[in-house]
Amino acid sequence: MENREKKTLTGFCYWGGERKVNANGTFLYNSGMCVAVLLEEGSQLNELCEKVCGALHINFEGKMFFYNTKRDKTKYVTLNEDNGVSMLFHLNEDDVNLFVEDLGQNNDPIRNTAYNSTRESMVTDNCSSPEGIRALPSSNQGQLFESPDLFKQSVLLFAASNKFSFTYLDNSRAYYRLVCKVAGCTWKLTAKCEGSSDLVHVIMLRNEHLHNVEDASNYKLTFRSKQVGLLFNNRIVDKPEYLPRDICNNFEHAFQCHLNYSQGWRAKEKAKEAITGPPSMTFHLVPWMCRRLVEAIPNTRAIWTSTDEGKFKQLFVSYGCSIAAFRSGYLRPVLKLDACFLIGCYRGQVLSASAHDADDGLYPLAYAIVSSENDEDWLWFLVNLKELLGGCQVVLVTDRNPSLLNCIIKVFGGDYNAWCLRHLKENFSKFASSKGLKAERRNTALKVVNDLAYARTEDSFKYHLGKLYEISPDLSKWVEDNNPKHWSNAFFPYKRWDKMYTNLAECFNSWILPLRDLDIIQFMTGHVSKTTELLLRKHTEVRKWKLSVGKEIEKEIKKSQEYARKFTHRNSSPTEFIVANDTRKLYAVKLIPRHCSCLAWQMSGIPCAHAAHAIQSSGFSIFDMVDPFRKKEMQMAIYDNTMSPVPLHDMPSPSSFLAANELNDNNVNNGVSCTDPFLHPPAVKPPVGQPKKRRIESQTQDKGTVFCSRCREPGHNRNTCQSAIPR
């Protein structure tokens, strides 16, 4: 039988430094020295050790030798007998890391063990663990933890980072006893709570393992969804919109263990439940949260109502900084009202009132959480909205929701109600389709309706109405029957700044989208965080403006200047002009006081094309001719009202409310005010099916109408046709 060729390895020998393993499993050796030695299979232990020590120029006596394997660089095998040398060649290919340390060195592997783990715990490095939880001590006992949850999290991370599994033999507040799951392993941890407090004191930690290669290869990281959720509690508290996919990515980065989306979603749900308790119990915190908002942010209005049975009914919130900005006259008196649905356990609707800042950006003024868009809830919202406005006259732009229209008439009066042009055109398009108009004629009619809405005078309105009559008399009659005084500039009695749509309200709905599946307390805290971030960001951005207007206003001005290129003019005075447009129509422009006979400048606050041509000819700066409501100075005044910080460190847990109802001793302080009522969740019947997370698009006037190829009628196809068969 032919003899097998002896194996050789390149041994990288380390001495005098410190071994470390990163969170991603890569090996580091800090300081010390390293030499390369050629090792031959069949060498005796003493021969190999003398060769290594000779290369390192150190004494052989009092030294301990061990190595890691190609399978797992974080595990170390003690080299203490000739059979161990044979195993060294069996477990490695091409090269091997050999470590030499004094027998008394602190980071020696535990003696007389066949397989040891000395991987540094991830939790000692804040950047390598999801939450930066402090580690268990690697040797001495006596460490204190602030709570049982923190203790359990630390043990969990310690075990995961050192690649071993443990089990609880005792798991109570009085006593904790944990052992390694590997049979015969000596690792053990005991701890207990200090008296009746939440402090957990580590009594004893025996950080020694008796694992073999098979145990190491069979190790599999196991986490329950609740345990994963606990690791991400702080992040979800700071950022309620933290996504399940973020949990999956960060967990995989920290532990090299893949989570699918459903596991990440369950972990987030468990974390949310751990933070504020079950969703049904979060309503107990609504009175406390409202009281805290009023205390932390001066002049804030945060009120709630309940039913006779003590069930939550309505919530209204408007921050003092937003109220101050509106009452001070910095915001234009135009509010966009709308509602969007919630998709949490108890559903409901969010009613909102939003204003435009000087650059036409979103400025949230108030919101309410109610059961639905009914008369009672809209009336309650509008009454509270009117009180915080302090007598200011405002234009309310709405989507013509019947309940909302009725309540606006009761609270503000019908004259202040402006209708959204988008929703009006949607209804007009449906009516035109019902009259058999094909796509081309219907689109032409929609353009005429747009001209009717932006018409500045009654004569202009009548002119475009005549054009619509030529397309279809029925369409002209529809326009006359649908109250043009609420949606046409020609008849609306107040200045609406050319704000014809409720797009800003849709921006608010999109802005709060990450909060809509949260419980009510997380929604409130998340809204505080988002509003704080928005106000601070705008406060910083406005100071970087290079012009006296924002980017959106600058775009509108450039459009006017581009359109005015072909215009001509003649002067009446240094500040008065007659401007002829490209169709030779003449318009009178007065730079002082910002007047054009087309009325567009007065209604929008931005110079129209006629005014832009006149301003350019006069030598004035066009940016100086913009209405003060749209300038940088007004934007700075708006966002000087930043949000005061809201402390939530002492927020009581829902369970403390349950305890407060059972305790009659007034000397007990559990963080719950004696005046805080015990609110129950609203009575809601969950709808069938999976909750929809996307709003249904309501604008369909640009979509083609289906015509039946059998009866030629609109609104259905041949397969669903119910008409009699023609003869």
C-alpha cells in the first residue's frame, strides 16, 4: 500500500497581543507580533511548540498553545497533546492561526476543555448590536440591571454573540437560573431581583463551555418574535414608522441570520405591544397624553370625549406653535379640510385642517381622530377648529363631502365654503360620460370647466359657459345647477389665493401614512415627532434662501416671464402701463398697488404675465412685487414658532391604570393621576378581509369611458349588457 504524502501547513503564530472577533465574525489581533512557520504533519507536540517559540524568540516554559479552525475562526482548540497536533492538521487546509499566551493571562481559553468560545460579545460594542444593550460581564459576577427585561435582553444578546443556546431552569422575579443547552456544559448564570425593586443582581456567572466541534457546527441561532421585538424597542419608540424590512436588514447585519418579512412584521407588532401594551389598552393613556401636550407646549389644544360607557369617542389636537402662527396672521386664511382612514385594530378616520406656508408648502394646523366622516364628528371638529382660530375669517376648501358641507354651514356659514376643482371635475366627467360624450369631446369640455373655475370676471365666466353650451346644452345646465359661487373665482366672495384644489390635504394624508397603522398613542407621539422635524427643517431651510421668495414661487414667476416674452407695452406713467398680449388684448397694469385689470395678480399674490412684462420694463425687481404673504420674511416668521420638546420618559404603562383602579390607597404613586379616567377602546366591528393600505384614487376624469359594442351605451361592456337585443 502506497504511503500518503505528508501534509504541510503555513502556521501564522501570534504572541503578545489581544485576540478580538468583530460582530461580523472577522478575526483581529491587536498589537503583539506574528511570524509564519512551516508545520509538517507527524510532528510531536513538544517539537511543534519549540519550533513556534523559537521563531517568536520566547521561552517555551509556562506557555499555552491553541488554534482556530477553517470552519469557524471564532472558536479555539487547545493544543495540549500529540493527538491534538494530528487534529490541527485534520481541521485545517493550507494555513492555520496559532496563538501563544502565558498560562496566567486573563483572556486564556478555559483549561482542560476540548472546545472553547472566546468571541467578544457584540453587546460590548454599541454599534454592533441593534440597541447597544450593555453586555454581561465576561468573568466576575455582581452586575446590576435596571429591569428584568434589560437583563433578559442582555443574556439573549450575550448568548447570540458567543454562539450558544441557553435555557431557564428558574424564571421568576425572585430567582433566575440559566444553563447552556449542550449536555454536560458547565456554563451557568444565576441572578435575582433586589427586594421588591426591578433591579436584577447577577449572583454567579460561570462563563466556561464544554463544547466539541459537532456542538459548534450544530448551533443554530433561534429567536422568538417577541425577543427580536425587544431588541428594537428603542428604535420603534424613537421612530414609530420603523419598517419590518429595516428590522430584517439590521438583524441580519448584527447576527448574520436572515429574517423574512413576516418575521420582521411579527417582531414589530410584539415590540409595539411591549411599548404601549395591547392596542385595546393604549386608550387608557389618551388623557395622560393630552395633559402632557398641554403642559409641554404652551397654548396647545388637546381634548378628547368618551361615551357614557367610558369608551373612547373623539380626539382633537392642535399645537400651540401652530395656533400662534395662524392667529398672528403669518399664514394665509385658507384651510384645506379632508379625512383619511386609519388601518389599525380600531380603524376610524383622521380629520385634518392644513394651511399653506409662504412657499405653498404643508403647514399642519389641527387633526382629530374620530369614528367616521359623519355629521356629529365633523361638527365637533369644526367647532373646536373655530375656537382655536380666535375669530379669524378663513376660506375652507373641501371635497364636497355631504356631512362636511352641512357642518360648515352651521359653524362658519356657507359663504366661506370653497369646493375642490378636482372633485368637481370628477363629478362633471361622470355626468358627461352618462350623456354619451366620447373621450375627445369630454376632455374638451373638462378644459372649458377649468377655464370657468379660473375665470376672474362674470363676463369671462359667461363667455366660457357659452363655449360649453356649444359642446352640449346639458353640460352647460349642469354647471349652472352646481353652485358656481363655491368654485369659480368670478363669483366666490373671498380671496382664495387661487387655491382651487385640496392637494395640500392629500399631502397631509401622505405625510402621516407611516402612522396610520399604529395605535392611538403611537400615532400621537409619532405626529409630535414628525411635526417637530418638519418645523425645524423648514426653520433651517428658509435661512438658506438666496432669493426673497421660495422655489415654488420662483417657478410660478418664471412661467409668467416666459409667457410674457411676446407681449408689448406703452407707459402711462413710470409705474403704470398698458400691456398688449399675443392676441392684441390690452390690460392696464399698476405696479403700485400691485394691480392688473385681468385680476390674476390680485387674486394669487404673484405677478401675472402682464405684470411681469411691465415690471421688467420698469426696472423694478419682480420678486419685490410678490405679495408679502409669499415672501421670505413671512416664511421666517411662520417657522420661528418651533415646537417645544415633549417629555415622555415618565409615560405610565397601561397596566398601571389597571392597578390604579384596584388601589384605593392615595399614597401609592404609580405615575397615574387620580383624575385620569379609565378609557376603554371604541366599539368597532372589524371589516372582512385584509385592510387596505392605499387610498383609492378618486380622480378618473382623464380615464377612458367604456362603451358597449352591443347597445352602444356607456358604462358597461358586451358581457355585462342588460339591454334588450335589438331587432
